[in-house]
Amino acid sequence: MAVTTLDPHSALVLIDLQKGITAMPSAHPMQEVVDRSARLATAFRLRRLPVVLVNVKGGAPGRTEVSLGGGADRPADWAELRPELDVQGTDILITKQQWGAFYGTALDLELRRRGVTQIVLGGVATSFGVESTARAAYDRGYHVTVVSDAVTGPDAGTHRHSLEDVFPLLGETGTTEEVLALLGP
């Protein structure tokens, strides 16, 4: 089902579109995800709607059976946001230490201060950072929209599971073109 509406107080939240993460293998062409995200950011800014750019540094300290790699051997620019996003002074910049963008950050406070009632999500990885943020937004009472062609993950199976099985329970999904159409001229 396509996205049906955007609240007048919506915010775009883009997850982990940073140099190190976007250099990793993905199920769909990463450059297309970055380009669509940049188009969305431009459109939200033109309408004076908040744009939130999230990056990740470090990682949560818990033990895991599988390491996502990284650490001290990461390049110096690993956490830098992709230049295509054209970071503006009005953007909200959030740095997180774990998958989701709400826990341990000021994201909820920043959104509530601006009266945001809906978040429109894009970025990587679909089944990690994007899904964790969507779940937390839903738990906090935000309307959630995931831009289906502005997200990707490391493999097609988990990406598809999030899009088809998880996100419809948390909100709506729609393409970049559908979201841009709802934003209007």
C-alpha cells in the first residue's frame, strides 16, 4: 500500500548515510539510495520541514555472536555524512552509538520542540538502523513513513522482510516519487 498522507509537521530522518556505511556492500545500488535521499532532503528544506541527518560512531558495548566490524581501523572520514546530502545549518545532526536513532540521543526532544508528528525515514541499513528507528518512533507515538526506494541493507532477504512484514505494522511505506507528490509543488 502506498503512503496516504504527510502530516503538516513531518520531518525527514535519514539514517547512516555516511561514507563508511555507504561503502559497504548492499542489496540495492547505494548511489541511488543516496541520490533519492538527497532529493527528499532538498524538498523538505524547501518546505521548511525539518531534516534530520543521523550518523553512527562507535557501537553499543554488548557482546554479540557476529561482529559488524570496524573500530580503530576505520578511516578518519568513516562517520562523515555523504556530500550529496548537502548539510545545511538548519538540519538537525544526530550522532548515535547504536542501531536506533532515538536511544541515547536528543532526537525525540528535537522533534517534539518542533511539533513534529510524523517522521519520514530513509537510509541504511533497512533491517538495522532504519527498522530500529521506525520501531522507536512508533513506540513514541509518531506517524511513521518509510521511503521504500530510499532504503537498502546488506542483503535482499532482510531488506524485503522489513519492507513487507515489519514496516506495514509500524506505519506506511511509499516511494520517493509518492512522498514528493504528497509534499506538493
